[in-house]
Amino acid sequence: MESWPPNREYPSGVQPYDPYNPEARDIYWRHLQKGLFSLGIDGWWMDSTEPDHLDFKPSDFDLKTYLGSFRKVRNAFPLMTVGGVAEHQRSASSDKRIFILPARHLPGNNVTERIHGRGDVNSSWQSLRNQIPAGLNFSMSAIPYWNTDIGGFFWLVLIKMDGVKELRIRRFRNCMFAGFNLEHLPL
């Protein structure tokens, strides 16, 4: 990734996913089932479940969803998105425990048998300092599976920084006892 945020001048024609609509969740699962689950893939890295909304306008919150305006139900977006996959997988097979890694932890997601992500964090000493109390707070809240991005998602700033190797080693040490970690930084 060379820049963030992405070029918004490129028209995508994408319409918002409405996870509040049972039919939309069925379609979402049908694609996962056909393309991945039927092949034996049963762990999900579900990014942008928060939802990812760049340059929103106040009127965007008036978008109609299956359950009413987006303004009214937006906090349930991650729960409905991740929960839809968990429910469909559970109904398709009870042979394995459900494993879902979304990018963020948001209210209600602890009921979907998932690992809680810290999200896309910066590659900096300050970010590492912030991760330590965040991880402690999660563990003291009886949330067993929590992770952070070891390298940091926004790693281009890191390449130009002094002490890059030391920071990376410290981030790995910080995450050593976590049950799961992810790494964006290229080796």
C-alpha cells in the first residue's frame, strides 16, 4: 500500500452491505460456503466489519437498512456481520469450533466465538505504549482471545524511522504470550 486513504476518485459502483437483512447474510454465507468452506477452509479473517466508512456525510446515516435507518442500528453492524457467518457455519457443521478474526472488537461480538482484534495500529513507539494497557484491559475484562498487529498496519512510516529493528523486536515481545497475532509488516 503506497498511500492511505485510497484514491476515492476511482468509482467502484459498490453498494453497502446490509447485514441486518437475513437474505443479505444468506448471500454472504453462500459465497463463503461455495468458495471456501466447501474446500475445508473454516477460519475467517473478516476485515472491515466495523464498517469501514470513509468521508461520511451526516446524510449517510439516514441510509435505509432492513431494520431502519443506519443511524439507528450502526453499532450492531459488526455483530450482525460476524454473527451471520458464525450462525451459518454453526448450522452447516458442528464438527469444529468457529474461528473468526475481525479487525476490531465492538460491542456484542464476544458472543460470536471469535478472536478480538485491536485493529490497524500505527508502527510507532507511542502505538506500542498504547497496546500494553489495551491488552491488559482486555484480559481483565475476561476476554480470553485478544490480539494486536505486531508490525502495525501503517508501516510505511516505520521504514523511514530510526530504531525500526528494536521496535519490531519489542512488539513481538509484547505479543509473545497472546494466543494469536497477526503481522502486516513485510519481513
